Amino acid sequence: MKLRRPRSRRFRLFLLSVALFIAVHAAAQIPSFRFEGPDFLLDGKPFQIMAGELHFQRIPKEYWNDRLIKARAMGLNTVATYVFWNALEPEPGQWNLTGNNDLAGFIRAAKEAGLYVVVRPGPYACAEWDFGGLPIWLLRTPDIKVRCMDSRFIAACDAYIKKLAEQIKPLLRANGGPVLMIQIENEYGSYGNDRQYVLALKRMWETAGISGPFCTADGATPYMLEAGSIPGAAIGLDPGTADKHYAEAAKLKRNVPVFCAEIYPGWLTHWGEKWASVKIEELLPDVQWLLDNKKSFSLYMFHGGTNFGFTAGANFSDRYQPDVTSYDYDAPLDEIGRPTPKYAALKELLGRAQPAGTQLPDLPPPLPAIEIPEIAFNQATSLFDNLPLPVSSPQPKAMEFTNQNSGFILYRTKLVGRHSGKLTLTELHDYANIYFDGRYIGTLDRTKKETTLEIPETDPPAQRLDILVEGMGRINYGQHMIDRKGITDRVTLNGMTLMDWDIFNLPMESRFLSSLKFVVGAPPETPGAFFRGSFDLQELGDTYVDMSLWKKGVLWVNGKNLGRYWEIGPQKRLFLPAPFLKKGKNDIIIFDLHQTRPAPVKGATSLKDDSEK
């Protein structure tokens, strides 16, 4: 029997090196995204995120591919998106993950366009969206506290995260998908300091089967970073465009990547302001600095989209500031999806930063744009002739306490004791038309801090008071987020609290619109009226509806709510995308709070007229 000679030490080392090479090579083939100290590693190699934000829920699904290809063509390698919880779960336990809420479909579309994805699911998003994306039904609980360890809020968050994890987990980079990171909360350090809360959210994701990678986003100040960041999560800065911003993050000694979660090519606009804008020459040096210093970043926004329906939010500084319907944001890709001069400048800058051999796609052909013909309205009806059955209440209730999420609400009472004098609406949210005995008296506007109106004596004395309230956007940022709509406290007349109210819910949904009783050629005499018309199309295309000749209200085309308009501007045109239109007859309904005679509307191909550009 021959004895086998023991292998030499050199040969054993050779075998070990071969095994290590095979293991490392195999590991490099496995899709992954992870942190190594201050670096992002994609499939084992350093990776600079060059992202742009766009919100799939603000863009018609038919246009997702168009917008995503344009993002890649500009030189971006990633898109970031918020998720607006209140659109996914409009009622407790009732989920809608289809159509414009199809998160998984959007992520797959991004991958198809050659883009990675950073998901920012909140549960709080901000984003100039109604209630910052939180579900409206939370406000039905009188003493609810949000963005903290309130057990009722935490239970709702847990159910939300479990539902989203089902959508996201198969699409993580580790599973071959494009999702790189998930953001925990959003700018929490600007709001609160409940460390248990932000850590609980992280544990919820882990329990749901997603162990990361995670990131946060906060302003580059010590108190915001201390309250909002999480050990082990990448630190996003809003913005992070200078050495001093990164120096603040370094003080935490977390040994994780630090990146610019939001750099602002544009800005938001409130009603009554001028259009906000950021000049190209102010933006490009910051982007160049990020590229030169190999800092990952995300443009907020790359493409803004639209606050269709009642989804626009609001801010509050010294007063209430509702956001316009358009979320154009002065972004590189405008609301209608067209590249701007800012897009071209960024494309040139990013083009020089692409890895060797990168082939960016060409821009897709421009989508057709049309000007719809001028529309006249020959049918009208008064809101007061179409009221639903009321609910009774000793005093006015916020609409949330009557299970209404958005729209308008009418309060009616019989006057007893006091019939004239100083009418005071305590905590009006947000805009009210006042009627005595069916006669319009005036308006109170929260944006102007208006709370009182003088009611003249009449003979005979007035017997009925109606208050029609429009709930505009809920506050989405800061310390006033518990922002219920309607009359949220009380009504007094010359110091007397008025009791015994009928409340008419007016969410203005499709069922209500289809029940309206229009009359031909007989416009209402009282402000608060609907007008209906139609127009014919042979070809379809994107367009704007010019509402310059109207006062304040809402517009529907073929049952789609295009959003609010208001004569105070700056927005006078509402975006009407081609997917909302059809060949042949198209129906249009306008509800205006002040107009009693219809005016024509016409089409346009841009958000702003020539004087505003």
C-alpha cells in the first residue's frame, strides 16, 4: 500500500487563494447594495447615486415610462420617490395598490428604464401633499398624536409597513430588483425628538422581512441630525452641498455614507404668491461641487407632476399657506413632461460624469399637445338644489368627524335669539361663503386670518344661516399638522354660541356629480353653483384648461378632478393630460364658489402665459 505524500504548504496556499478568488468572484456576481464605511457599494463596487425625485402618484401611470426614460437620458442613474400613504389606504384596511398607486409597477418601470430606486415611504412624507401623506382617517380620533409613539398611530404604521414590504421586498437589489435603500420617516429632526418612534419604524421593516439598507433625511444642523438620524442608516442631508454640511454629519461618528438627499432645482408655490423659481446659474455650481467631491445626491424635484383632485397640501408660518394645484416646481422636466433649459444644462453637466462607456438613451419623441376649442356652458345648477341628507349636531363638527376626507361641507342652523351683528367663526379651516336666508353675505378666508363678518339687520329678521366651507390643503410640514377641515370649533353671533346644526357632507365624488340636476339656460342667482358643458375632439393630446375668467373652484373633465383654481393666482391654468380625454364628446363640470354666470374656458399648451415665462 502506497502512502500519499502530504501536500506542500505552498500548494495548500495556492488552493486557498483559488477558493478565495472563486468566492469573491461569485459574490461579485450576486446583486447587492450595501455600505462600507462612508461608501455605497453596488455589486461590490463603489457607486455614486445620481438621482432625481419624481412621485409616481402625481403622474398619470400612462406617462411613467416617458418620465423615467427622460430621467435616464439626462444622466441620472437612480430615481427617488415618496409614497403617499393616504392614497394607498383611503379607509382603514381598504388598500388601493392599482393604477396610479401601483408602487411595484413603478419600480419595475424604473428598472426597465435603466434606473435604480430609492423608496421614501414615510410613513410621513411632507412633499406639499395633503397631511404630508398620512391617512385622513387618523384625524377621526379626537386626541390622536402623529409621528410619535401614540399606540393608535403606531398600530396604523405597522399595518402600512407590512403592506408596503410585500410590494418592495421582491424588488430589493439583493433580490435582483432596482431598490437600493428605504428611507425611514422624513426630516423627523425638523419636527420631533421621539427616538423610540424612529427606531420602532426601523424594527417594523425588519420584522416585515426587510433588513435594509436604510437611510434618513434631515437638515444639516446638530439638533435635526441628532433627533432624526438612526445608527446604521445612511445619513441624507436636505440639502448637503458644502463641506460644512458634511462636517455636521461627521460629528455623529456613525461610519456610514452621508449624501445629499435633496438638492433643489426649483421650489414650491402657494396661492397668492409669484411662481417660485431657482436660476440655473444658482443650481449648477452646487451640482458641480457634488460631482467633483463624489457625493451621492438626489434632485428634488426632477419632475414635479400635479396635485390632482384635493391632494395639494399647505404650510403654516405666521398664517395658513395652501399650495397651488400644479407641482411643476420649476423642475428640469416641467409639469407637462417637457425638458426645460435647466434639463439641458444638467444633462451637459451629468454627461461629463458618466462612467466610461456609458450610453445614455435618446429622448423619446415629444408627446402631442393640443389646444382644446373654447367651451361655452349652457347648463347650470345651484349647490343648494342638490344637497344630500344632513346629519345633526349640537355644534359644528370638523368634516373628519363626519367621516369625510376632503372637499366641501355645508353647515346650516336656524337663528334663535340673535339674528344680526358680529358673526365669528372660531378656527375656520379654510374658506367660507356665508349666507343668511339664502342670500350671500360675504366670505371669510383663513389665508387672510379672517374670522368675523358683520351681519346687517333685516326686516323681517333673518331666520337661517348657511356656511359653505371649502377645506383646502391640510398642513404637511411643521407643528400644525393636526389640521382638520371645516368649522373646527364654534360659531357665535354677537357673542351667542349658535347651536343645533344640520351638516351636509360634500366630498364632491363621482356619485354626487352624476346626480346633479342641471338646467339649460337658467343660471343660479346665488353663488355656489355648478356649470356643465362639453367639447369634441378628433385627436388627443396634453393640454391646459385656462380658468382666467373664473373666480374660485374645482374642475372635472370626464369625471377626473383636475384640482383647484383661484383668481388670486399665480396658477390660472389646470393640466389636462391626454389619458383623461377621449375622442368624440368630452364632458366638463365646474364648481365655482362665486360665479353665477358662466364664462368660457379655452385650451393652452403651457402652464404659464408668455408674460409669466
